[in-house]
Amino acid sequence: MGSKRAPFIVIEGLDRSGKTTQTALLQGRLEREGIPNKLLKFPDRTTTIGQMIDSYLKSASELDDHVIHLLFSANRWELASTIEKLLAEGVTVIADRYAFSGIAFSASKVESSASDPGTTIPKLPFEWCRAPDIGLPAPDEVLFLDIAPEQARLRGGYGEERYEKEEMQARVRQVFQHLGEETSSEKPQSERLAPGTKWTVIDAGKERDAVAENMWASVQSLVRGGLTQPVWKTVAE
Ligand code: FDM
Ligand code: MG
């Protein structure tokens, strides 16, 4: 491998997009190809911070919106050096959700406007939501599993956790789309959210094996070839 490192791949998507199934299928494919890999899941509910997040998501505790946002970010920072180490050792890292979920979900929280109660306004400014993740190792590729919230609902309904509501999911999808534009290679590299990150939209409405094939087609040269440049960092602007 020489001085090459392994790639960091993030899978993002709405609840019910098939993200967990597809992440497992991708990992299975890496195994069959003999590519060393590690699957991470955010939030990582096993750490002390992760347990606080888990309790909040299950509505067993209440936390200020700022606090839970910072805990989600801290839960990534807890694993930042592990991610860098694995990549340097040649282990492909796949993460089921990452900072993009962090921004998309928190920036989608709304309250009714005091001056105009008929309209809603964001509880947390977008830029504030981005700030705590600045400097984290950035993925080489994000696979965004895109599905319309109405179609996601037809897959058997949302679960019981906080945020698993159709209005929330619709707002989250919009923020994800905005993040995709901010990350896309159509922008000058200096203006991108994560300058080295490739953002790929995968149609998650297709059947399971077709989705898996599209995901594999998108990442295979990256995971087979490795990379020479250092791990990218998420940036301020
Ligand atoms: N979520 C996830 C956030 O709100 N912020 C974050 O930083 C992350 C990583 O947590 F509703 C939300 C997204 C989802 C919930 O995620 C739990 P899983 O993938 O359903 O466990
Ligand atoms: Mg969920």
C-alpha cells in the first residue's frame, strides 16, 4: 500500500430510507472483497455521552436543544482519533450517519414565531449547528440515501423515537439537500463545506439489491485504490 490510507465513507439518509440494511450490505461486500473495514454508527449509544443521547431520543430525559446538539457532536469527537488511526492503518471506515445528520436534524427544529404565530422559525441557526463539527475528519464520500418522506412512511411507519415524524423528516430532507449543494463539486473548493468530500445521491426508493449495487458502483474504485492525500477536515466556510 506504500503511503496510502483507506477511505472514509459516510452513509446518510432519512429514517426508513433503508440506511441500516444498506450499510450492512456494503460491509458484507467489503468483507467478500477482502477489504479490511470497520463499521461505526452515530450516535454511538455505548459511550457515556451516547447513553445521554439514547435517553433523550427515547424521551426518557429532556435536554436543551443546544445541549443535545453539542452532545451529538462530542459523540463524534470521541471517535475522531480512532477514525484517523484506522484510515492510516488501511482500514476502510464506514459510518452510519455523521456530522451531516447532526446539522440536518438540529437545524430542522422549529418553533412558532412570536411576532407571527402562524409561521415557524428555526430554533437553532444553521451556522451555529455547523460550528462544533468544524475540524472533524471529513469523509471522502457521502452516500445520501434519498427517499420521499411519504414513501418512507409507506414502508411500515416511523418508530417511536423523537424526530420520527413526517413533518420533521420533510424538513430534514431539505437541509440534507442544501448540505449536498454546499458539499458538491460544482462549488469552488474553498467554498465547500468539506472540500474533499464527494456527495452522491442514491435513489433509496429502488429495490434493495439495486440500491446496494448503485452504492457499490459509486465507492468501489475508492475502496480498492486507497488514497494518498491526508484525511480531509470539515471547514468553517
Ligand atoms: N441524529 C443523529 C441527530 O439528531 N444528530 C446527530 O448528530 C446524529 C448522528 O438521531 F433521528 C438523529 C437522527 C435520528 C436519531 O439515529 C437516531 P438512528 O440512526 O436512527 O439511530
Ligand atoms: Mg432511527
